Amino acid sequence: MILWLSSYPKSGNTWARIFLTNYLFEETDDPFANIEKIRSYPRKSFFNFLEKKDFESLKDREQNFKQYIVSQEKINLNGELNLLKSHSYSGALNGNNFSNSDNTAGFVYFVRDPRSVAISLSHHMNETIENAVDMMFNKNQFMQPDDNDGLLEFFSSWKINYLSWKNSKYPKLIIKYEELKKDPFDNFKKILTFISQFKTIEIDDEKILKIIKKCEFKNLQKQEKEKGFKERKGKDLFFRKGKTDEWKDELPNSLNELIKENFNSEMKELGYL
């Protein structure tokens, strides 16, 4: 079965993935060394069983989800709990579901104040804040990763992405990025405890503290400067600042009001308003 680490982009998903790969797998000096032990989904290599004509449907925005269930069935043939990262919308696209209860054990969803997401996304994509906000409003938003294994991915809008996971029937744990930054020990322990429902793992407080220190932003920034990080897109570091309230200094008031108007109910529910 698959346990998803899911989120809209720039919401703490990758940071959590690095923590978990250092905690759950053989530890190395390089915090990024095991990151591919929790792979991103979808990727071309998950569909290498398809004939060319079927593979082509994954590039079609109308048929993008068509082969997802089959690929997840292939992944789950190993009989293990498979941790996968995704930024995808988790509902249905033209009658094709992102996943189902035969393939998904549950998920951890990371959510962040959309005003902070706008700032972080603009730096990550090397776009204006206005363009980043437009992207977050776009219910038809797709993204094409530029790496060799990259595959078209359907995000939808920030709101629809969040609601598609929050309202799904699978066992869930929703983690706010702001709370993860404020109290990483408590929240990473919550994540490990949630995972332990599906996979036997040792939850060791001293080890959690050790891995948190290893995965502090300053250490990840140092490692990225020295060795790079393949998920970086724009000119800025992927692990740029990791602040929780940067929008207060950088987000124009007009965009602040526009985001609050469009995401009002969800922001209130999450305590952002």
C-alpha cells in the first residue's frame, strides 16, 4: 500500500521527506543522500510497463490520470508500505481517479498559509509574485517537471488541492507548516506515530532530536550550496529561508486581499485569518 506525503508545492513536503529518509533509512553525513527512497509521484519510471500509445495518454491533460491506478497496483506488488511524495490533486480527472482504497493506506498532508506559499513559489519558479498567485488560483493548473523522469502533474488550485486531500476517505494526518517550524519535535513525532499504524518503526525521541538538528534549514542550505539540490528550479536556493511570515514584508496588500477573498473559508478553518 502507498502512504502519501502530499501537499501543494512549497508547503514543507520536501523538508519532511528529508527528515523521514534520514530517520527511516540508513543514516549518512549527507542529508540528501537517501531522498530518492521516498520518490515523487508521478514519474515516467512508474509507467515503464505501458506501451507507447498508453504512455502518451499521461501527456494529455484530459487523460492524465488514466493509468495512475494501474501504476500504483504495480508499485504495491512488493507487499510493503511504499512512501511516495506528491503535489497532485487527489480527486478524479475526467472520471479517472488519482488513487483508490485498494492502493492508498493513508496520507500526511502539509499545508501552509497561501500568502507564504505565494512568496516561496515566486522565488522557486523565478516568477513574479503576481504570476505565482495566478497559478495558485488556477483550478486547471498543471506542471511539467524539467528533469528526465519528470511527468505532467495536475496540481489544480491551492484551495482545490487542499480540499481534495482533506475531504478524501483515506486515513489522514494534516500538518501545518507553521506548526512544524514552531515545534518540529512534536510534529515529526506525530508523523512517525501516524506511519507506525501501517509499518513497524521504532519511535526514538533522541533520534528524532538528532535528525531534526541534522535537517535544520541552515544545514540544508549549506549542503545545497556545496553540492546542489536537484529539485531546485530558479536562481534562489530551494531551501531559501523557510520563514512562516515572510509574506508580511513581501506580499503587496492588493494580493493579500485577493488571496484572503479567494481562500477565505479555508484560511479561517486553518487559523490563518
